[in-house]
Amino acid sequence: MQHTDTSREIEAVQLEAIRAMSEEQRILRAFEMCVFARKLAQAAIQREHPEWSEARIARELLRRTFSPATIPVGLP
């Protein structure tokens, strides 16, 4: 059983809306969701570390996104 807060009726409406979109619209929507997720993560880092510079926040966002890979040397 799938755990969700979306009713089957609303899920059906969502699927219908997605299927009605063109491929370009679906790709653009996916891009918008990625940007939104990145902004949420960045805001969380800023709340956790209000004293950090924008560069430090950007580096931490990269680390959290690509961890356990290391961040390239030379980034601020």
C-alpha cells in the first residue's frame, strides 16, 4: 500500500493534467521543480548558518547535493 496524502481522485486529476501537457511543458515543469527544490535547500542552509557568505552557502549546497563526493578545490 502506497503512503500518500493525495486522494485517488486528486491523483487522477493530476495525471490527467500531466498527460495533457506537451513534452516541452513537462520538461519545463520538471526544471521548475528542480529550481524550487534547490531554493528550498538553500534557504534551509541560510537558516542553519545565517553568518555564512553566499559563496559558502553555495558550496554547502553543492556538498549536500553531491555528497559523498568532495567539492573541487578552489571554490570559495
